[in-house]
Amino acid sequence: MLSANRQALLNLRQALRAEILAGIYPAGARLPSEADLMASFGASRHMVREAIAGLREEGLVVSRQGAGVFVAFPPAKTEAPSTEPQDTTETLELFEFRIAAETEAAALAAIRRSPAQEEDIFLRHVQFGERARSGLPTAEADLALHLAIALAANNRQFSDFILSSGRAIIPRAGGQAGEGSGENALMAHEEHQQIVQAISRADAPAARQAMRRHLEGGLLRYRRAQQGRG
């Protein structure tokens, strides 16, 4: 059995790796500073440096003296060369699968999340809300929140699903009609609020139900958008 420190290190490295491969930090992007990572994950400086060293060994990041740590390559092309839905049918199928998978991920996150993971979920939720209220694109922020919840389930199968799907799980990220801004984004933010609160209360049934309502709401909004385009 892994020690608490070793498990925390693995969680940190996995979280950063997943965000890089999902394209949240694109090629050439600078990762947050050591101090920011320490604050976000509740990790020590030594732990952050070990996690970065591991990512460097994988070839995911490069260090530039005096400048920081940067993503080394286009993540989407490396991990998931074809993540965009091919048509409306494929997108609907993906929504159905997400309802099955992410509802359980949310329930497990409510039970298993660490304090640092809970804080990261809250931070991603706040970032989504800020962009939604400002009328800015929310696709990357949405993906980051769902990834944070999957990581908090502490079962790699859930985060690997988000990772392998990449931007395809957020239809608007692929240039399709959806809920990227305006009223739809604000509605999604309200739904996220219910999920985040349930996870914070360690209420697994409520987290499961809130995630289901959110994804079913997203599916309905997507269908309406497609009908409007037709």
C-alpha cells in the first residue's frame, strides 16, 4: 500500500498529466508556478518538483531556465489523434455514455476526494462561472471541471475516459452548437454548483443525481441547438 505522501505525489502528477494531454495546457503553454501548484494541490515544494520531474521524463514538459516549465508538444495529437465527434449521432452516443460514467465518477468523488482535490474542483467551478458571466468561451473551463471531478474519483478509468475523449466531450469545443456562452453557459454553471456542493458535503447520491441532471440538461440543449441549425 502506498504511503500518503507517495499517493499525493501520484495524484498530483496524474492531474497535471491529464490536463496537459486533454489540451487544457496547450503546446508551448507555461504551467502554473511552483507556488501556485503548491497552493492549488496542497503540496510541498519537493512534491511539486518531483511531479514536474516525472512529467519531464515522460517528455510532456520542458524547463526553461528563468522562465518556467512549458508543455513540450501538442497533447491532443499524441494521446488522442481523433477526438472530435464525427456527426450528431456520435455526439449523442457520447452523451449517453457520459451519463453512465460521469454520474458514478461524481458519486465516488464525493466519497474519495482529498482536500486538495475538493479545492481544485471548486477552483475550476469558479473559473467556469467567471467566464460564463463575462460571456467568454467556456469549453476549456468546462473540460477542466469535469476532469477535476473524474480525478477526484481516484479511479484512473474515469480520468482516462475524459482524457481519451478530450475536447469531444464538450460539443461546443469542437465548433458545434451548444452551450458555450450566454444563458446556456449560465444554466450549466448553476448545474455545476449542485454537483460541487454535493461533492463538498460528501453526499454521493446527491452528487450522482446532480451530475445526471447536468448531463441530461446538456444533451437536451445540444438537441435543441441542432434542431435550430436544421
